[in-house]
Amino acid sequence: MNKEQVKGRVEEAKGKIKEVAGHVVGNKDLEVEGNIQKNKGKVGAGAADLKEDLKAAK
């Protein structure tokens, strides 16, 4: 696992925490912000996974 994969997964986890916290306290803005951050992290981790797969296929 490389740095990009780790960063993506960390962002995904932080976003999920924000999303749940926003839902619990009833703060829609925080919930949406967390959802966006979670999805951004998921995309980043997926791109890093693909990059790693391509590197391994060589």
C-alpha cells in the first residue's frame, strides 16, 4: 500500500465520521460535507489502487 492509497482511505474515514456526526446532531451541512469528503477519499484511494495495479502488471 502506497502513500496515496493511505491518504485516500484516511480521507474516506474522516468523511464518514463527519457524515455520521452531522447526522447525529442534525447538522445537514456537516453531513453533506462529510459525504463529499468520504466520496473524494474513495475516488482517491481507487485511483491509487488502479495506479498500483498497473504498476504491478508491468
